[in-house]
Amino acid sequence: MGYKAVDYSRMTPVLIEAVKEQQKKISDLESQNQRLAERLAELEVVVKSLATQMNSSSEAFQKVKLTLDDSEK
């Protein structure tokens, strides 16, 4: 039965390139994640602003409704 051997010196450049590619993908994903986090923060501000406006409008609507209800009495 023969033994098999691995020529590690020939694998090293391939492994180095694979690690470089993996690091590039990680870097790209980190950048994308940062951009998405910033966009999420912007959207959260918009949603909070819209919620505040909606509450103000709802309060104004209630005042108008009460005024109309009182005038019908």
C-alpha cells in the first residue's frame, strides 16, 4: 500500500489567495452593514417625526370633533 503526500508548498499560494478573497468579502460586507445601519438610523428619525405629526393631527382632529359635538347639542 502506497502512501500519499501533500505538497504544502504548492498549496500555500492558493490558500493565501483564498484568505485575501475572504478578507475582501468581509470588508465589503462590513461596509455594506455600516451603510445600512446609517440608513436605518435615518429612517428611524423619519418614522419618529411622522409618528409625532400623526399624534398632533389626531389631537387636532379630536379637538375639532369635540367642538362639533358640542355645537350640535
